[in-house]
Amino acid sequence: MHKTMETNRNCWGSNNNKDKSWRAVLLLAYQSLGVVYGDLSISPLYVFKSTFAEDIHHSETNEEMFGVLSFVFWTLTLLPLFKYVFIVLRADDNGEGGTFALYSLICRHAKVSLLPNRQASDEDVSTYKMEHPPETKSDSKVKMVLEKHRCLHTALLVLVLLGTCMVIGDGLLTPAISVFTAVSGLESLMSHENHQYAVIPITCFILVCLFALQHYGTHRVGFVFAPIVLIWLLCISGLGLYNILHWNPRVYQAISPYYMYKFLKKTTISGWMSLGGVLLCITGSEAMFADLGHFSYMAIQIAFTFMVYPTLIIAYMGQAAYLSMHHENVDVISFYLSVPEKVKWPVILVAILASVVGSQAIISGTFSIINQSQLLGCFPRVKVVHTSDKIHGQIYIPEINWILMILCIAVTIGFRDTKHLGNASGLAVMTVMLVTTCLMSLVIVLCWHKPPIMALCFLLFFGSIEILYFSASLVKFSEGAWLPILLALILMTIMFVWHYATIKKYEYDLHNKVSLDWLLALGPSLGVSRVPGIGMVFTDLTSGIPANFSRFVTNLPAYHKILVFVCVKSVPVPYIPPAERYLISRVGPPAHRSYRCIIRYGYRDVHQDIDSFESELAAKLDEFIHFDWAQNHKDDQQSFENADAQIDEPSMCCLAITDTIRYSREPPYDIDEDPQPASVSIGLPTVESMGDIMEMKPIKRVRFTNEAWGCNEKEAQMLRELDDLWEARQAGSAFIIGHSHVRAKQGSSFPKRIAINFGYNFLRRNCRGPDVALRVPPVSLLEVGMVYVV
């Protein structure tokens, strides 16, 4: 009886946990409506209007209308539902999605990354784990070919940058077409003479308000986003059901693929060209994958499958049912024609609100992908403001925000119609989808270890559909499609020039670093003195002494008593756990008081402000000093296994470290085995060139709790080192940062001279400096001028 009651309690507890988990999933699914599906849900406003803008016309036979409806149905079914919901969403990177997540996965499973200062120890990060273990029998031929040819590494990066540029272009075009189409509903309520002077000003006013409110963050008004989108979805599905039942209940027959065949047979080339308007029905589908980190796979899947997808299908069927019985307005096809007069005002109001929500989502996504790009060294430094302390990932970039606003208003005023805006937006959307398809096919082979034939089938099936739509958009080059292409060329040039110059600067630093002997030889005999305080020398190098420090000492023969070489680097993972963020080692013997600190961030991590960074760095140095003396300088007779036997003895030196310290035990400090500067190495191995990866000593995880040992000379040295650290902390800190000027070397090609001497230096002068990006206070900043000849 007792066992039965216990079993019943366990069952009830299990059921309660299941109920809570399902409630949490359903709540996330509801919240995802406002963040993920705002853009996708407003597409019925302009799909039919863009499709029937010029190439085809709505005839009495309804073959064109039913053919377009069939294309819309199967496009929504095959791409957002089958491709994204059932396949692409499974390719998450520790719960994160998007273009950079796929690139990160590929770089971790194959040596194709072009990021500088990679280390073998990066692979030991817990978030670096591979969902599928690497192949042990034999690597796939695809992987071998990718790793062998460096040009393929560059081509892969260019593909990722192309997708990034098109997402940014979509962030410019989506607000324009969404708000403009929603406000266009006023046409049916105003005379022709008045509405042409009202729609554009009202659209521009809404856009200005939308961008002006970005710095407040979406968390302040985000709680109303989901209700607005939910009301809009219920609104368009209700209108759709009304139109289907009232005008043409047999419209559901148009979902047959036969109507697509009849449509293309009758319209031929003009029908193919009109597909550039049909593809607008999937605008915003990429947001399901890009915003995966804010929700869960199950929540996004439930929201789309059971709410967004059926309501959109009903809405499109309702429009087709109404238009199939009304041929008097064949020249002015609009969503608002199918809205009854009694509810037109409320529908217009809800449409405008929904368009603002959809625009907000794509603008936030643009900020996010630009931040990821700059963290990976592919975009000039910009100021990133985190608008919420509680909600991770909500950021605001002032420069990008105002540039987007100006361009968005210029595009709205310049195009003035849905046709041109739709052509431009469609090309951007389809390019991003093609990039995702290409990257996903590599993930299937390299990460999921599926047969190449499966990846080829995925590429051919979905790629052929997307190429069909892409070609239909590209042929509209002179009718608006030129805009995303121009934007992509400009942005890709900026990003590639910045990335190329960043790589060249790193290679210059790598080959011009100073030997450890030079640092150890500095002293009073050479007229160099040590001053109180902590000197933090920022560098991209993970080993050796950077050339900017030698230039600093040459011009100012003094440096701080505590010297820390700081390297802030990005790792191709979304997040680095705080306990694994810092890698600390010595530079020289303990008496020199010089250290190296490597700080690692993922492409979605929030960088610390400078105050918390100083405090945490001092705390990590304190922990490291305790650990280093305990591990490498203990007496031979003493071991940590029998340290508890001495715990009863009085001791002044108790060590209690709660965070995990990651440190390579051998060697205890930097060793200069070769007098050539390029060969300086430390206890944490690094990639000395873009193609070589050095083997690394096993990393040990050590956790101490209340260990004690007797006082001796070694302990006294440790206490003196800790005292020096404390006194230096009280004296203040200085941040030594290189102020670089890059120049192409003699004999360089003309494109390289243009890219380096003009392009990169122009970007460097007009973007944020490293001191602003690191939030260094001006009073503590020391800049060292450096000329890089690359």
C-alpha cells in the first residue's frame, strides 16, 4: 500500500512537471508571434498586389488567380514548413540559429575558418562540443577538399558575407514596403487627389517614429507585440473565412499543383517573371532560424505549424475567393478590396500596427547580425548599446539605426509603389534563403555525417525552387532589384576590405613580435624603470611580446610593476561560459610580475564594461597566483592528497577558489627557444599561421576548497606577489592600445593599394576606435602609434 501511494505521488509529480513544461513551451510559442512572425504575417498585404502589378492580369477565367494561389500555397508549404521548421531549425549552434551559426558549425567540424589568433585550447570550451562526434574511420571527401584549398575557405566566407549583406538590405527594405502597403489602405477611404499626397508623408512619419524609438529597446513595448500579431492573424483568417464562404467556397481546389501548370502554360515568360511577387509570401521565414536562440525549437515549430501557417493559407484563399468573383478592379488589385467597408478602418489600424511590429523585428535582427559580424572581425567597429540588463541580445547600434532610417525614407520616397519595393525586397529574401540552403548542405555532410547524396538532394530540391524565384527577381533588375545588389556590393566591399586588413595586421604583428629575452633584459641598467600600477597592453597576439609594447618602451622608458598582455578574441561559438572565459599564464619568471590574459567571447556574448573587467581581471590574477604557486612551486614532500592532514595546524594561507581555472601546467611561463621573434610561444599553444594548428598539452580543471599548507619561503614569495598585485590595483590601471595606420608595401597590386591605403584607412578614421569599443576611460588611455606595412 505504501509503495502504491509513493508510485502515485511520483506519477502526479511527473504529470505536473510535464504540464509546466508544456505551459512554458506554449507561452514561448505565443511570445514568438510578436518577435519571429511579425514580418511573415503581414505578407498578405502586398503579395497579390505585387504579383499582378504588371506582368500578368486577372482574367475572367481566373486561371491566373488560381495559379498564383497554388504557387503561394506550395511555396509556403515547401520552404517555411518543410525546409525551415522540419530541417533547418535542427541545425542549431548550442541553441542559436542564423547564418553565422551555420558557419560556426562548419568551422568547428572542418578547418576552414579564416579567423586570426585561433588556439587549440578553444576546442576545449564546453560550448565547442560537437553534437555528432567527428568521423574516425575516414574523413569525407567533401571535408578533405574544403580543407585542402584555401580559395574555398575564402569562397565560404564570401558566401556568408553575402547572406549577411542581404539580411541588412532586408532590414532596410522590409520597413519601407510593410508600412507603405499598410498605409496604402487609406486610398480606398480618400479621393485620388488627396491620397497621393497623404500616403507618403504618413509612411515617412511612421518610419521616423519607428527608428527614433529604437534606443529605448523592444523590452519596454515588447509585451504588446504578440497580442498585436495574434489579433492581426485572427483578423486576416476571419476575413479569409468570410470571403471563402461568401464568394467562392470551391477556391480550395486551387491548391492542386495542376493549377500551377495551367498558369505557366498560359502566361509563359510573363508568368515566370511574376513569381518575383509570389516569393514575397515567405518574407520573414529566415527569422524563424535567426531568432531560434530567443525561443526553442518546439515553440517556433508549434507557433508556425498550428497558428501562422493555417491562418496565412486561409487569408490568401480568402483574397483569391473574393477576386475570383470581382473582375471590375483588375487594374487595382489590393488586399483592402476584400475587406468589407464596415470593418475597413479597424483593419487598416491593425495592419499599420502589425507592419510596425514586423519592421521592428527585422531592424533588431539587423543590429544583431552586424554585431556578430564585427565580433568576428568582418565589420568596422560600431557602438553597441545593450538596451536591457535582463533580456540578453537586445541591442541598439546608433550609427546603423540612423543610416537605415535615412535610406529607408529615401527608398520610400524614391520608389513610391509596391511593385519596385517588392522586387527589391524579394531579391534580398531569396538570396538569404539560397545562402542558407548552400550552408545547410555542408552541415548535413560535415556536421551530421550524412551521405553526400543526401546533401545533394537537399541542395537540388530546395535550391531549384529558390533559383526559380531568384531568377524571376533578378530579371526585374531595372525595376527595383538593382537596389539590394548595389547595397550588397557596397557592404561586401566594406566587410571584405576590413576583414582582409585585419588578417594582414595580425600577420604583421605575428612576424614582428619581440622575443622574451628582450623583455626580461629591460631594467635600470638600460634606463628603464617600473612605475606603480597595472599596465594592460591590448594585442591580438596570443603569444609573444607585441611590437607596439616595444615601441612604447622605446619612446617612454618605463612600464608598470604589474604588466598584463591582454588579448580579447572571438571564438566561433555563440557563448563562452564565464568560468571558461579567461586564460591566464605567466610571461617570464614570477619575479617579473608579467602575465598574459586571453579573454574569449562568442559571437553572441555581451562584452563587459571596463569597471567590471578591471575587477574581474584582478580577481582572476589573484586566483591564478594562488593556483600557480600551489601547483608549480610546492614542496616536493607536500601533495594535495595529504593536505588535509595538515589542516589542523595554524596557517595564514588558506586558498578557496570557487570558479574553474583553466591553465596549461607546462611550461609555467613563456619560453623563448628561438631568438627569432616569430617563434615566441607560451604555455597555451596558439596557431602561428593561418594553416597550422599546434598540439596542446592537456588542460587540467582544478578546484580548491580550503586547502592549507605550512608557511615557508615559497609561501612568502606568493604573499609578496599578492601584495604587489593589491598595491598596483590601488595605484590605478593604464590601458595601452595601439593606434594603427596601415599602408600597402611597395610593389603591391593596384587593387590592394586602393583597398588598404584608401578603403581601410578611410573606414578606420570614420568608425569607432578600439578604446571606444572596449569602453576605456580617456584618463586611463595610452595610445601607441604604429605603422603597419602589409
